[in-house]
Amino acid sequence: MKSESLVRDPAFYDIFGVVAFIFIGYVALSGLLSDGNLQEWHLFILLIISILGIIVDSLMVYKRFFS
């Protein structure tokens, strides 16, 4: 028996990835601008990951849905 997904196109989930990476970037940026509990290098790593994730997922969404 073949199981079917609710959404047949896996690129649909990249939209949620963009939103998640924006949230991670917001958390990292707000932590860098305020006196957060995490060390600065932890927040820089989170910020770099979020920027790269936003770029990659945005390109995938753009190529799939807008081109």
C-alpha cells in the first residue's frame, strides 16, 4: 500500500523553512543586540546559519513557484 502525502510537492515545505530561518535570525540578532544568556560566538553561528538557510530556501521557493 502506497502512502500519500498531504502535499505532493516537497518544495512546499521550503516555505516553512524560510519562516523558520527568519525566526532563528531574529532570535540571534536580538540576542546580539541585547545582553543575552548565550555567548556571542553562539549567536554569530546561529545568525550565519539563518542567513544561509534563508538564501537557500528562498532560492528553492523562487525557482519552484515563480519561474
